[in-house]
Amino acid sequence: MRLNVKALLRAFLLCAWLIPGAASAACLQSGFEVMSWNVQTFGNIKPAREAVIRKAYEAAVSSNVYVVAVQEVANRSGMDTLLGLLPGGTRQWAVSFEDTPDGQDNAIAYRRDCATVTAEGFLFLDEQGLPDRSKARHPIRWASLQAGAFKWTMLSLHLTFQGGDAASSARELGYVLDWAVERLKSQQVYGDFMIAGDFNLPTEKGKEASKRSKDKKWIPLEPLLKANGAGTLAVFVDEPTSRAHKQPGNNYDHFIVSPALKGSVARVGRVPPEAVDAADHGSAAMVSDHYPVLMELVISTAAAAGGTAE
């Protein structure tokens, strides 16, 4: 029997497109990107907003983005809608998420073919095993992730805003840093970690570039880390990331990484604003009141150790 090579090749490519994981070899590159984005009250999205969101996601979320830390998901329906709007939709994207009574939940979305979640949960639990909202008003989601040989734990958080009350944001950050300090003591057991999201607090350089630069009560992250015994953690993203009026405002969104993971960071910063601005320009609808932030990680220098956040 004579083989039809072209027909076999077409069949192989079709399987790679239809079967999750079949094309995973394409993901094993020298590095990949992690994104964090406060998507703004993502629940029942109206068609006009959905249209501009789709354009923004197509522009901002490249094929090299394997993981997205998401903030302000209103409910399960909103989460399903968001996954469907990411490039490739639910065929390519899965999520670590659990709906809670809070209207601004956090989540960690990941490409099915390029990353896996080995463990997941909420960072703080009360005596009933429910998210402890006395420590985090918006329950912090964590997931242990793996992309190729790269293993790490990610937190997706949204520190409370309380009308711009930096003291409230700093109080919640203190609990997160207590967790981080304890984890650093057990680094060989738990591996590297990354804290991503909307902190509602600036870096020292970020404050200078923000509209709130004169606010003396708006304390930068670096002195807060030092005061909480977490001065060895690396803080990234200095550009203004809020966009309440469709233009850069304040430096709120960041990545904080463990010392060893810092060596794997190749590039980090705010996604170019035009990726979002062009999508909702001239429209009454709005993509989000935040720009996404992006971090590129180099696989070859990553630590192989991993673990959970428990």
C-alpha cells in the first residue's frame, strides 16, 4: 500500500490542533511570559465592552504568555467569559479559580499545552476552611505551576483599596509578607515563588511617576518589605498601571519574586499602553481601568524545585 504523505501530515496537524497537549513541544522554548491584569469587575459583560476587550486581549496576550494572574473576577460566569475571550479561548486556556461571596475574586489562567497546575487553593483560610477575609478582603489565589522544567508557585492578589487608604493595603500586605518570609526559610522544600497583582501601592520609582506622588500616606513597597523582614524579595514594575480615564495614572500593579527566581527574570514592565488604548479608543466601553504587566522568564536558569503554598 502506498502512503499519502501529505494526507498523513494534514491528519497530524489536525490532531495537534484538536487534542490538548498534542502541540506542547512548541511551548518548550528558551523562555516564556507571565502576565498580571486587573480586568475590572468582570461579571456580566455587555456586548460593546466584550468587543473592545477581545481586541485588547488579542493585542496584549501573545502566544508566549503561558500564565495570567487575573484580578477582579465577579463570578464563575465572568471567569468563563474571560477564558473565552483570551486568544484561543477555552480550547487553549484553563484556570485555577473558585467563586467566593466576594465580588472581586482572583484567579490564575494558564495555557493547557504549555503549563500545568499541580496544586492550588486560597492563601489564608479561617477555622471553617473558608477564605479568611480578615487578612485579605479579596481572597488570594495561589497555584503551584510547571512549564517545562520550570516550577514555581504564583499568588494572584488584589490588596484592598478602601478609597485609596494605603494603610489598609499595607496591613494586608503584611500578612502576605509573613507567608513569604516563612516560605524563604523553607526554600529547599517549597521552591521559588512569585506574587503578582494589584497592590494599590507603588514602588519608590513608581510613586514619583504617579498622579499620587504627593500623597505622603501612600507608602512605597520597598520600605514595607524591609519593615516586614522581606527585604531580599525583588519588586518589579515602576510605570503607572491604572487607567481610570483611559490614560496612565498610578503605579499599582507589580510582580514580587523570591531571590532565586529573580535570576530567571529577563524582562519586566507594563505592556505598551497602546495595546489597550487602541482597543477602546473612541468607544464608551472600556477594556479595564488597569494596564497589564508582563514578565519574561528564562527557562534554562530556573530552579527545578517546586512545591505548594501550604
